[in-house]
Amino acid sequence: MNSVLKKFAKLSAVFGVMLFATTVQAEQAKTEAKQESPVASFEQKLDNVRDPNHYCAQCHNLDVAKDQAVGTNHAGKFHGVHLTKENPATGKPITCVSCHGNISENHRKGVKDVMRFDGDIFSDEKPMYTAEEQNQVCFSCHRPKDLREKFWAHDVHAMKLPCASCHTLHPEKEAMKEIKTKERVKLCVDCHGEQRKRKEAAQQMTTEQKDKQ
Amino acid sequence: MTTCSRRNFVSGVGALILTTGTIVSLKAQGESEKQEKPKRYAMVHDESVCIGCTACMEACRETNQVPEGVSRLEIIRSGPIGEFPNQEYEFFRQSCQHCTNAPCVAVCPTGASYIDPTTGIVDVNRDLCVGCQYCVAVCPYRVRFIHPVHKTADKCNFCRDTNLAKGKQPACVEACPTKALTFGDMNDSNSAVARKVRENPVYRTKVQLGTEPNLYHIPFGKGEHR
């Protein structure tokens, strides 16, 4: 009898310990759950909150091969640090429309509502937006002081040259990121050399015209 | 029969020497007029068109094999002038002035520093230089340095042994995208450099020291120039 009683006592003790352990675990789980979702910030991840970039990306294909892409604006992949940063004005993630503006359906027909960043200053076509209009988008976040600290030449090009002439935002590696001195100098030389050539050619034209008269 | 007395002989020879001597000297004068005038190479840095891209510095380093850490040519940036977004910077070229009255040549104890008489270029003979650094100390323009490889004094020599020897313009002049640098002979009044100096407001630095520098600057035009 004694041995049976002893066994029962042991078993009950083990059960008791197990029960206690489970309650403790449950308690811990509760506290953890509380820490995970504090009452103050009610943030639900709902599926019906659509990804704001999704609509754009349906046509402007993300991560497609270049030969599959359609048109000049649809080419290539969208990468870059901007997609991981927050808009300092709103605290919300930067989306396509943060920079490209209020876009209507008619932008497909070339309506001037989407901000088009065009860096090619030697193109024969006149860009839809001037350098100043383009750069004001960038300057809404990037302060002149920070830009100067990064590189002095930001100051002298500020509103004269589109940021997109040197900077490329959507490729995997931004063209100016960790650029070597030699390559940077080459950029200056190529652009300013071309400018001087065009200027000289224009002067030549005017003198020839004067000679004819 | 004519007798050649000693008196007649001496006077005759004297007359001969006198006439031929003058002829020879006349001939010499005529020759010197035909001879080319020695060159005086100079450079103009137009600060009003310089964009400070430092392509000249890179080109110099490459052409003349100047190691990192030292440089024959430096573009010093100052500014900005004005308010954003209309700001400007001033660029100043610091390099050898190729002084006609060069202090570095005067102090050199071995004769390694010299002015090339045909071009006016101040150069260093590496075989003679002992690296005493007198010239480094005396140069009022602070453009000399000890070459880390050769351990001798070094500085700009207008690419005398590299580009000029090949009949080209100095590397910095060729590299400049805005044609801010002009190089040529100041003794030739029709040369581009002489015209630049004649037709523009120019300045040279530390002229009061009597060094007669040959690096001219066309001032930036804003703020106080050097």
C-alpha cells in the first residue's frame, strides 16, 4: 500500500510541476504578445492596402529583362536606395509618385503631369521639364548644405544642370556612388568639352553668316 | 724694284688686319640678326573660364609619372561666392612660374637647378641634384618638392622632357576641356600666349620679389584676387 501511495505522490508531483510550467509558459507568451503589439500604435497589415508602386510596376516592369521591356521608359529594373528610404516630410516610404508626381491615366499620351527626369542636355529634343523643375523635386529632400559637403560641384550646377545628368537612381548601382576621381574628372571634361565645341561651332556659324552679308 | 722695308710691311699688314677685321665683325653682326631669338616660354591660366575639374592635375601626374602624395601642379579652390543656387568658386593654379630671375637656381649649390637658355624653362638635372632642399625652402611660390622615387628636387618643367620633346603642348594644356590654359613663347609677339597677355587683364603673383615669373593669370573677376 505504502509503495502505491508513494508512486501516486510522485506522479502527482510531476503533474503539478508540469501544470505549473505550462501556466508559466502561457503567462510568458501573453507578455510577449503584449510587447509585440502595444496598444498605442494600432498598425494592421491588411492585404487590401495595396502596394503604391504596384500599379506603376504593372506597365513599368520591375525586374524584367531589357529585351522584354517596352519603350524607353519601361526599360530595365528599378533598384536604388530611394525605395528603402522614407520621405522625411511625411515619414512614409518613398514610392514612385513621391518623385514622379501626380500621374493621371493620360500620361501615356504624353500629358505633362508626370515628372520626367531627363539628364541629356545635348539632346536635340527639348525636355518636358527644365533642369530647375526637375531639380526642385530632389531639393525638396536633399539640402544644399549636405550636397556641398558631399561634393563642391553640386553648388555650381544646382539649378543649371539636371541631377539626372550625372546621377542614375534606378540601376542597381548609382553611377556616382563611390566614383573614382579619374572617372569623375572625365565626366567634367566630356561635358564641358562638348559645350565648348558647340559654342565655338555656333560662333563660327555667326561669323560665316556675317561674312556672307 | 720695290723694296719691302720693315716700315712698309708693318703698315701694310696693319691695314690688312684692320679691313678684314671690320668685314668679319660686320659679317658676324649680320649673322646674329638672322639667328632666332631665344624663346621665353610662358603660360596663362584663365581663371574666368577654369571650371576646377582638375583634369590638368591628372594629366600631369600621368604624363610625368608623378607619384601620389606629391604634385607638380595644383588647382586651389576657394569659395563659394554668393548664395545658393547661384554660387561660384574661384580656382587658382599653383605650379612653377619659370622665373626669369629664379631664386631656386641662384641657391642651388651643385648647379642642378638651371634655366634652359634656349627656352627659359627652369629645370632640374637629376644627376646633379643632391636633395639638399635649398630650392624647396627658397621658392616663394612653394612649388618644389622632393620626388619620393628619385629623391631629388622636382617640379613642373612645362613637360620639357615629355610632351614638348614630342612636339606637343604640355599635358595640362592638352587636357583642359575649357581651354583655360595657354602656353607659348612670350618673345614671339604673335604667339597665342603673348596675345592673351596683351589683350586681357592679367596678373602675376609676387612680382615685387623681383623673380620675374612667367605664369600669368587672367583674374576670376569677383572678389579679391591674389
